[in-house]
Amino acid sequence: MARPPKCRIVDQEPSVTYFKPRGIPLRKLDEITLTVEGLEAIRLSDVNGLDQDAAAKRMGISRQTFGRILSKARNTVARSIVEGLGLKIEGGHYVLSSESNQG
């Protein structure tokens, strides 16, 4: 039996939760989901420029786990762009950083 995933620490909920290709009505659009921790991994690594060790510590996970989350997130974003899919940002196993400091 697999171990349940450890909650990842994210700084904040995403303010935008959907992206879609221009010119395709939403009702005709296939979509793919990016988890909130995947978005956080992209933010920490690609936007903030943290190395994987530092980013993993910020999220409270191992570097190997961070690498897997980042790779899957990048693949999801790439598929959305290349295949013209809607990108929905939701779900995952995470807690907000303010919540992780409380308990």
C-alpha cells in the first residue's frame, strides 16, 4: 500500500485559476489540470530562480520530490500550450505557509 502524499507548503492560493487559448469557446475546449503545488514549484524555480534544494526546503519536501513535481508541472504547461488545451489550476496536497506555521 502506497504512503499518502505529504502536504506541500505553498505561499498563497493562486489568484488566477484558468488559462485558455484565444478564439476557442470554453465549451469546445479540452482541458488539463495543473496542481497548486505544481504552480508553486514553477514559481519558485522559474520565476524566483531558486535552485531545487532551496525550493524544496521552502515547500517542506525532499529535492527529489520537488524535481518530480516540477517536471510534471512543466510538462502540463507545455502540453497546454502545444496542444491548445485549457489549463485549470486546482487541487493537490498542500497547505498554505501561514497554516503550516500554526500547527
